[in-house]
Amino acid sequence: MSENLWALTRALIVTVIFMPFLIKFLKQSKEQAVIRKLGPDHQAKSGTPSMGGALFVVAASISSLIGGGLYNGWHGIMTMVIPVVAFLAYATIGGIDDTLKLINHADDGFSFKPKLIAQTASAAVIMLIMWFMGVPFTLYIPLLGTYNLGIFYFVFLWFWLVGWSNATNLTDGLDGLLAGISIIVYAAYSVVAMNMHNQVLVIFNFAVIGSLIGFLIFNKPKAKIFMGDTGSLALGAGLAIESILLGIPFSLVWFGLVFVIETLSVIIQTVGYHFWHKRIFPMAPIHHSFEKFGWSEWQIDTLFWILSAILAVAGIFYMN
């Protein structure tokens, strides 16, 4: 079995074996998700434990580091540090957010300023590791060329990590939705990384995919556990740093177009209501609008997964 399949299998097995224990522990501890009052009527999900993302993040991270070591020894582990640190750093921020929600029994955890400070500090640490590892601070802009940003690269890195982690966080509103889309997008980048002969990122992707497949078994409608901000922020940060390390950051706008649409729907809804006191969509993020139209969670998941798959195939075909 190749390093890639081993990475996937390790993460999958760990997630599948330990998730039932985590669910039982969280239920006994009464660590249950707080259902948003302003969202659609999901009160039937009250009592479902959250923070399931903590397990698949740890499983994927450990499997990635093991895979990096088996592939290229100490150098492989060190190269794997960048995506794993980004993954874990934003998972930690999400974990604090989830914990505060549970403690305060509210649908808001981290306040804006502390959360922004934590995200900024994480971006600074990641940039420092990139500098230590000799990653060039260059930015490729399609049709315009490549630019060396030097210290100003931090502005882009910060924006990319914060923007995409929040975009995936907004998408995590239905059972199985974000997990399924993320599997597809990480799979697309697996193919891209293979074509670029970046084996370390291929291993990282396979580890994340394996852990997400294991998580989806418990997160599909009707979910036994939610991933929480712990998982959703980590998934966005992982994709953001990977697109950067591959040297094609703006490819994520295409591969992650569903995340972009979800985020834009929130922005449009907020602006429309603020300036004209009108709701452009029945509800935002846009997946909730489909719920308002009477669609089931499975139907919405299937639509968004198919759209993500079409984008992935088209993007890979174009890049080849």
C-alpha cells in the first residue's frame, strides 16, 4: 500500500474507532451544541454533541506527520509541519470558540477582537515557520505574474487564512455538508499536488480525507455529532495554506467556489438588510434558503456535493 493510502487508512481507522467514545464522553459531560435561535428550526438537533472536529483534526495531523516521516525521514516531517501547524492552530481557535459557547450556553463564543488577535498571531507563527523552511514570499496572480512581497506577504497570508477559515465555518450549517464538500476539494488538491510532484501535500490531503470519511459516518443526516468551529476553521485554514504552498493560491477560488458563494450570500444579505432593510435571500448562508424552500438536508448536501465535484473535475482538467 502506498504512503498515500496508508495515511488515509490510519486517519480513517483512528476516527472511526474513537469517535463513538468521544460522542459518549461529550453526552455524559452534557457538552452539547447550542442551536442558533436566528437560524432555521433545528431544535430537534438539540442535545447533539459538538466538537467532533477535534478528533478528525488530531487523527489527520498525526497520520500526516507519520506519513511525512515514512516518506522522507526528518525532512519529510519538517516539511509537513507547515500545513499541520496551520490545521492545528485554527482548530485550536475554533476549539476555544466552541468551549466558550458551551460554557456560556450561547450561540456566540469568541468575541470578535480576541478571535481576530488569535487568528493574526497564528498567521504570524505560520509565516515565521515558512521563513525558517525557506518558502519564498512570492505571490502568483493569474494573467499578471509573480511578485515578491517580502514582509508584506503577511497581509496576504493573514487575509487568506482568516478568509477561508471563516468561509468554511459559514458553510458548516447542515449535517454532512461541509465534511462532504471538503473531501471533494481536498481530493482535487491531491490530484494537483500529485501532478506537481509534491508528495508531502498529497500525504496531508489523504490523511485529511481519511479522517473526514470517518467523521462523515457519524455526521451524515441525522448527525450523531457536529464538527463545530474546531473542525470547520481547521478545514479552511488547511486548504488556504495548501493553495499557497502549491504556488497557486487563487485556484482555491475555483475549487472552493461553494465556500465563496456561501460567504457572498451572507455579505449580500447583511448589506441588503443594513441599507435597504430587505432580505435578498430567504435566509443566509444560502444553504438555509434551500431549507426554506422545503428541501431536505440530504437533498441540499447532494446538490452542493455535485456542484463541488463538477468544479473539481473542471479545475483539474483545465490545469492539466
